[in-house]
Amino acid sequence: MSDIGPIGRLGHWSATHVRIVAAIWIVLLVGLGALAPQVETALSGAGWEDSGSESVQAREVAQTAFDGNVSSALTVVVASDTLSFEDQGFQETVARVEERLADHESVSSVSPPNPMAGTVSADGHTAIILGGAADDPTGMVRAADDLKGELAALATPGTTVNVTGASGMWSDFNEANKEAMLKSELLSWPVTLAILIVAFGALVAAGLPLLLTILSLAASAGSLVVAAQFFDVSIWAMNFALMFALALGIDYALFIVVRFRAALTGSKMGRVEAVASTMDTAGKAVFFSGLTVLIALSAVMLVPSPAFRSMALGIMLSVIFVLGATLTLLPAVLSRLGERINRLSLPWVHEGEHRSARFARWGQRLWSKPALYGAPALIVLLVLAAPVLGLRTGMPSIAVVPAEDSSRVGYEQVVDGFGPGAPGQLQLVGPSSEIDEAQRIAAKDPGVAQASPPIAGAEGLAMVQVVPTVDPSDPELGQTVARLRDALPSGVLLGGAAAENYDLETALNRYTPIVIGVVLVLGFLLLLFAFQAPLVAAIGVVTSLLATGAAFGVSRLIFQEGHLSGLLGFESQGFLDAWGPVFFFAMIFAISMDYTVFLLSSAKEHWDRSQDAREAMVGGLAHSGRVVLAAAAVMVAVFFTFALSGPLPPKEMGIILGVAVLLDALLVRLLLMPVAMRLAGAAAWWRPRWVARALPEVKFGH
């Protein structure tokens, strides 16, 4: 045990203290797993905002001064093709809706339709009732959950009632998203099991990663419920946690179990010794891989948005639990299973085979003819990445909600009755002494269709409702917001749901380069710490960028240009959702570095043993190539199943991540990166003196 590092010693301790490890995980699962079923109701769809923005400040001011007439208020649309606002049946529906809204605890006030206030359409067939927000945006989404079905049932013959606006849209989106996640889970589990059976060749071994993933997912779901008691946690945190717990849990278990089987059957070690050896090599690689994922995701915390921070938190929690289970529970289980891990083996399987003859031959081919294979791979990646230069982003439009849902139907009714800009009303909030001037400025702006007379509020404040000329997702609306802010009196704030989207998009554009830079620098530093070689660390980072760029290039072709939209079943918005570049970059880079660590740790093991660059490259591929390929197949299957169902954002997530993993595994990790190592030769593993002095030596083999 003297030559075993800390990860190996942890594995040895877990293998010799199985009952203690099991007891710890049982307590965790009982405590946190019992909370897991509450996760869907505890999390929210709100939080998509720049917390320090002017629009959020305007909402907070208006919340108390104008009886909750803010962006999160409930917008209820009563419409009819045959009746008008003055007809008895229409009036009866309006009265029923007002009464039900007034009874709900999350509604602070009810503003009835008023032709003078612009809430009854010119033809009289559409009317808007506003339910003021008595709760925060998360609470108003839950209020929409409660009320949208009841309100729809109050419609008299010839009329319809639909809840729309920001709260209604998030309510419908969350519901559609939950159904999509369930479908994806049902699809992904059997596909994943089939891939694992092929990869492991034994049912018992194939079942271990799934067991590990289920336990980690239950613990992370419970921890999100706990976190939601202290601050808003986006429902997306659970979506991403699910994907990463499944994908990384299987990746890590795959790497560990393959190495354990080889140690157990190939070198004839005892169970405990095989576990310690496995954890000191493959376990150490998993540990550094998990750190790279956590570091990449921690950079997303720089974005000042509750939704972004909670999504990053959700994934980080899932990674922490997956890492914890992989480094403690898995060694304990492996020590108990021993040779039984190979039970129910398939007939073609060679138990304990660690070095792949096929990948060894592939490595030798790349070593002998690097340009023949490397140049085409590089060209393909650059061609796929080229479209990223014309990538456009925007905040999600109503198109992300299924066409038949209440919020989208109500949205279209508002557009038909009041014009394209009506769903994206802006709010000017300020002192009564300045609001008349603000109203005049807004009315003259070319991007404004209507600026209503000022409404008096509490504390000497007044509000002007401004209807833009364009749809809320039109880039011109952002120009109107910026232009108005430059011209308005200094004491007047501009807010509204559309302004909140604009401010968040502006913040994302501002923080995306910062996040990317932080991720790249921290990723390089971690690889440098792990492998002690600056050139290898740089190769790992640069090649990861290629797969990321190619994935975003493909995303432009699909989601911006609309290619394959019919096959994939979505309506193109003409842009990629603005949160995609910063968040998906961090996720893709994290996954890419996952495979980088697996490959380089194996190569470093061979370099330390032989000091031969050829043996490091070929041996690294021979010992890790099959695991990387199997892990990538699982990830691609998981991500693509998320792209087959549900609203547009999960499709973006599934397609972009799936394409990134596919390209990264096939063209980068198993081709371009070995070629780069071949061209660098022994210089790839050069260890400068300052590195040797500053960093402790890290070895991945005995």
C-alpha cells in the first residue's frame, strides 16, 4: 500500500469497510431520496432574468406601487369568434374569470377589461383581464398551474379562456418539458442498457453503472429539493442533472469496471488489491475528470441569473454524488462481487481483456500516417464549425410552447386582437412629475405602436404601458428598449417581460466571452496539474474547442436555418436560444475534457513506464479507446433521446450535446488528438523545471 496514492487508499478503505460505506449511502438515500419525488413541484420555471438589471428593478418597484401589475402578473384572455365584449355571454365569462382570480391567494388585484385602457380589442372579440402578482415570479408560475384549467372551464358557449403572459408560458413549458423528460427517460434506459451489455459483455457488470446512476440521481434530486427551500431553483436544474448523472455515472463506472476486471483476471490479484490498483489508476482519472466538469460548470455561476446559477448547481450536485458513489460505493461493491462481476457473460467476451488489439492497430496506423488521417478530420471539423460565424441568438419565443397549449393560443389571440407587439408590452415606471414626459417620448418613438395615458400608483409613482410595433422576439424590440432608455428622464425605469428578456440576453452576450475564457484557462491549469506537461494540456484544450465549434456550427444549420426541422418536429425561431452558447459551451467542454482525461491518463501511464512517445500514444489508445467509444455511445444515445420529444429547448440541448459528443469521440479523441501527440512526439510530455518545483508529481500507474 505504500506506493498507492490517496484515491487508491480511499478505494482500499472502501473495499475493506463495506458495511460502513453501505450505511453512509443508505442514510444519504433515505434522507435525500425520500425528498426526490417532490422535485418536480419544488422547482420553478422562473429565474430567467439578469438580477441586477433595470427591468428587474422596475418590476420590484411596480410590485408594491401598482398592485402586482408586473411582468409576472397573470394575463387572462377571453375571446370569441361570434360574440363581442358587450354581449351577455361574453360578459358572463369575464365576470366568472374575475371572481375566480380574486379568490386566489397569489392574485393581489384584478384589472377588468377596459376599452379606454386598451384591454379590449377594436373589434370587441378579445378582452384581457390582468391578475396582479401577489407572489414572486416562481409563485406566479405555480398560480398559473393552479388556475389555467379552472379558468378554461369557466368559458360560456362561444367563448374561450386562456392564461398567457410570462407566467402562463412558463407553466405550459414546464408541463410539456416534464412530459418530454419522462418520454426521454423511458427511451434512454433500455437503449443505455443494451449498449452497456455490448460494452461489458456481462449482465452483472452492465447493471453496475445503472445502479450507480440511479442512486446518484436520487441523492441529487433530493438535494435540489433542499436547495429550493432557500432560493429559487430552475426545473432545468433537474433536467440537466438527470442527463449528466446518467451519462457521467455510466462513463465513470465503465472506466472503473473495465480496469477492475483486467486487474482481477489479468494479473491474478486478490479482490481488495485489484480494487486498490484500479482506483489508483482509473479512479484517479475519474477524480480529475470530475474536477474538470465541476470547474467548467462553476464558470457559469458568473452569469448573474438565478436560472443559470441553479442549473449549474443542479449539474454540479449530480456530478458530486456520481463522483462520491464512484470513488466509495463502487469499490465496496466490486470487492464483494469479485469474480462474480463476470457472471452471465456473453459467449464472445474475453473476460478481463483490457488492451484492445483493434485500437492498438488503429494507434499504429495513426502513428505511421498521421497526415493521411489527421488532415481530413481537421478539415471536416473546420467546415462544420464555419457556420458558427453567422450564428444568431435570441430569447425563447412563444414557439417553444406546443401550439395547442393555453399560453400560445392566448398569445395568438392577443396578436390577432391588438397587434404583434401587444404580448411584449413595456412598462415605464417613475415619479409622477416625470411620467408625462416619458409618455410623450415613448409615443414619438418609431418602435412604439401605442403609449397609454399614465396610471397613478402608490408612493408618488406612475406607470405608462407601451406597446411596441414588433413581436417580442424580434431583434428590433431590443433596439427600441435601448433607444427609449437613452431618451427617458433619469428617474424613469423601463421594464416588462420583453425588457427582462432583452436585459438577460445583453448580460449573456457580455458574460459569454468571460465564461469561455475562464473555462479554457481553468481547464488548461487542471490538465497541467494532472499531467505535468504544458503541451499535452494545450493539445487537450485546443482539440476540445474544435468539437465545440463544430457542434455550434451544426446547431446553426438546424435551429437557425431550420434544416431537419420537419424530421425533428420543431418550428425554427430563426435563431438559437441566447442561453445556449454560454451554457452549452461549458457542458460540451466538460464532457470533452472527460474523454481527454481518460485518454491522456492512459497515455501518461505508458509514458511514465516506457518514456517512449510511440508507446504512450498507441498504448493510450489501446487501453482507453474502447472505453471512450462505449462511453460516447451511451452519451449520444442519452442526449439524442432528449432531442426526440418535447418542446424546442430540450431538442436544442439534445442535438447540440449529442453532435458534440459524437464528433469529439470519433474525430477528436480517437483520431485528431492521437495525431497531435504523434506530431509532438516526446515534446508532448516535456515537464519544465518550474512545473516540477511547483506541482506535486501525479502518476496514473504503478
